[in-house]
Amino acid sequence: MRHGKKFNHLGRTTSHRKAMLSNMATSLVIHKRINTTVAKAKALKKYVEPLVTRSKIDSTHNRRMVFSYLQSKDAVTELFKEVSIKVGDRPGGYTRIIKTGNRLGDNAEMCMVELVDFNEIYGREDSKDAKKATRRRSKKTADSSKTKNEAPAEIQDNVVVSEDSLDNDTKQEEKEKE
């Protein structure tokens, strides 16, 4: 029975699980993106997000608490210097899990875990601003506005020429043909 099991034990002992999550969290902070299974990614997300929240306030106490989880001075420095600056205004949700399919060997469901603010593909605000706002009109209104506003035109050799631009000689030649 699974009474009282609040988290996934991942088929490991307590010490093995803590060491694995610590190593994965260190790799995530240093490399900003790692590939793993979905079950480990979900466990890692619960492990890392409180650490990132602690890194927003740079104090000795918070650094020591984060170090007790990560066990790497380089990762703690990276977390408090670079990551905390980018996530300073974000209220939560610092990691993203993107499923990448199944592993060839054992068909395990794989995914990519990444820090949200360090992705160049998904988090672009400037591409949203660059997009023009367009109006959607029905074809009837668009066609009727063209016919009402445009002067009649004649096509000669695939070039559109309005009647105003035709000189008098061409007008006379056309009258003679009719």
C-alpha cells in the first residue's frame, strides 16, 4: 500500500535519491538545461524551485541553506549571481519540462528540463512586439472598397495603367479601333 507517500521515491534509497537530485540540480543550475526521464524531472522540479526562490534574497543564511542541498560552491555562486537576477520579478515556475519522446533502449519517457528565463526560443518578448496588428475583414467589404475607390484601369503588356496616365494619342487610337 502507498499510504502516506507524498513524493516519488524513484526506486532508490533515501541517500541515493538525495545525492541524485543534488547532482541533477547542480547540473541544471550550471548548464541551464538537462535531459532526463519525466519522473526524475518532476522530482527535480520540486527540489529546485524552492532553491531558486531562496536565491532571490542574497544572504549568508540563504547561501548556506542552498549549499546544503546543492553541495557545490560553483553552482551556488551561479545560482545567486546569474539565475537570481533573471528570475527576480517572477513569482514562481522557474523550470519548464518539455517532453522529447521515448528512449530507444527501454522506451522510458524522456524530457528536457530547463530554466525558463534562459531559453532563447520560448521566452522572446521582442518577437511578439514585432508582429504587426492586422485587421480581419470579410472579402465582400475588401472587394467593394477596391472597386469603389479605384479608377478604371486598362492592362497593357501586364502593366496596370490608369486612364489619367494615358496620353491623348493612345485614347484616339482606341476610339478608332472601336
